[in-house]
Amino acid sequence: MKKIILAASAALLLTACTESLDSLSSRVYDVAKVQLSAMDARLGEGVTPRSYDVAQDTVINANVRWWCSGYFPGSLWYVYEATGDEAIKAMAERQTVKLADICSLNTDHDIGFQVNCSYGNAYRITGDTAYLPLMEAAAAKLAARMNPTVGCIKSWNSRKGCRYPVIIDNMMNLELLMVAANLFDCDSLRQVAYLHANTTMVNHFREDGSCYHLVDYVPETGEIDHKQTVQGYAHESAWSRGQSWALYGYTMMYAFSGNEAYLAQAEKVANYLLSVMPEDGIPYWDFNAPGTPDAIAADAPGCPDNYAWTEGEPVKRDASAGAIMASAFAQLSKLTADKALAKECRRMAEKEIRTLASPEYLAEPGTNGDFILKHSVGNLHGNSEVDVPLTYADYYFLEALSILRNSR
């Protein structure tokens, strides 16, 4: 029996690697409709899905203040856009309006994620102007977090040991500012996004194209206090989701602005990632963690005291980082003038999507807490959400698939 199961799994994996993109997409959307519909049916008022405890077979939920609350409605909007399923549209509308009061809450930079993924997709797909007032208010609230002396939007409201923390994730939230700048003809929002992107480009990156997770500034002077990698293996390591935020962020900023400096930065990050990616395209949770080809010393600054890894043990992969990269690689392949790089970016995006659509990562309907993808890593450093499904993995997986299907 075990041999039969292994043979079936191998056959499915081969199918995911060779089937047409249309066939793969149809298969993924069938799974997504089942999973997301079941998720929608059990979520109460003001509740959004967060993750799933595999050992306890328990879905973990959060309230709308959680930084990822926009991803579930965003995933529903992507499935509706691809399938035209009116039942999915009704779910998307219901889950989106759960964030209607988000601007009245004590938010941080993640209001960009929360609103652009939900309300932004809702307006983009339906054209319903009822979604616009919240988008305008959220963009203004995000822009108000800018300190011109620092040249960056403050990320977290507070963090022990930091005065003005700015994380690479914040590049993603600039998309709300750029969308709103175009929608409402508001150049000041655009200028805030440019200033943040310019400062981050100077201070967050290493020579090889990898980036730190966090840069802490002195708010009165704009000087750098320190740099660190909060959720990666060590301060000088390349935490994979951070690298994916960087690739996506500068690709997105170039798409909106046409600024060649942003394109050059995206290309530099892409070349770094293409040089360190595992064969199947799904990133290690950190490209320098023990067990990776480019592992750094276990006593490097910032290494966790409690990190346990046994020689020969597979290094954990992060499907969420792979999904974000797939979306960014697919988009960059359409934007770069470097034909060789464009080809490699498209190849990597397709490889990542095909691996994520294989049985190793794509959930069987009715399993996995009704999430679409398995095997993501939230914060291994903090022993939080390790090897579990995550809503943003599902969202960017669907987004990447949408870009690939529409760019052939």
C-alpha cells in the first residue's frame, strides 16, 4: 500500500511539473473555491483566519486589527476574478466590509496590507466607488507615519530596543500610496512613497543584493542606530520572506513610477535570489540558516540561543516567501529590458507555482484548516507559526497565478 501511495504522489508531482498552465490553474481554483468557501462559512463577525495548528487540528483566528486581515478577502477576490463565481463574490464582499472601521483603530504601517489587498482588489475588480473613501482615508493615515527627517514611514509603533523601526515589509505597503495617488490625483502620497523607497534602497541592502529585516533610526536626526534581522536566523543572514518583500516592493514601485533606480534595485535582488534558490524554487526559511549551502556560523550576531538543527535534517522551506517571489518574478519578467533576466524570472515564477501546486504544498480539499497551501514559516526565530498554512501564502499564490495566466 505504501508503494502505491508513493507512486501516486510521484505521478501527481510529475503532473504539476508538465501540465498546461490552464489545467494547473483550473485545478488550483477548484481547490481554492472549496477551501475558501469552508473558511468563510465558519468565520464569525469581526473574525479573520490566521493559521492552523496541525498537531491540534485547530484553526487559529484573529480580529481585523491583525496585520494580515486583508489577505483572506483578497484571496476571495482573486478567485472571483478568475472564475466569475457569484457565490465567491458574495463571500469577498462580506469579508471585505469587516475592515470598514480599520481607520478608527490604532493601526501601524500594515494598514497598507490590510486595505489594499481587500478594498483595493474589490475596487479594481468591480469598479464600485463605495470602496474608495476607505482607501483614501487609509492612504492618508499611512502617509502620516512619515518622518521627513528619517525619510521613512515608521513601521511598528513600538519595539523594545528601537526608537524608529523600519522593516523591509514596509515596501509592500507603499502600493496603497501609489494606488491612491493615481485614484485621487494626490501627488503628496506619491512623494511619500518615493522618499521611503529611496531611503530604504540606500540603508537596507547589502552589497550582494540581500537585505536586513529592520533598520532602526534616530528620529531627531535620521541617523542609523542599528540594523538587524528580527525574524531570520541572524542579523547578517538573508531571511527569505524579507528578500521576497524587497523583490516585490521595488518591482511594484518601478511599475508605478518608471523610475529606473527602482528597476535596477529589483533586478539586483532578483539576481541574488536566483543564485541561492533551491532546485524546486521554494526558498529556505532563511538562506543562511544551518543546513543551507550558504550557512553562516552558529555564533554569528543575532543567532537565536534556542535554535535546534540536526546535521542532515532538511531545512524548513517557506511557501509564503515562494508565493511572494513568484508574483514578483512574474511581474519583473514583464518589466525588465534584460532579456536573459526576464527569461530566468519567468522560469523561476513558473517553477515556484508548479511546485506550490504539487501535492507537497497544495492542500487536499477539506484538510489543512481550509487553507490552500501548506508549509509556510511565520517566525521560526520566535517559534511562531512554523511549518503551517498562512493567509498571505494563499493570497500571493493566487496573485502570482493570475499574473502568469494573463502574461502569456
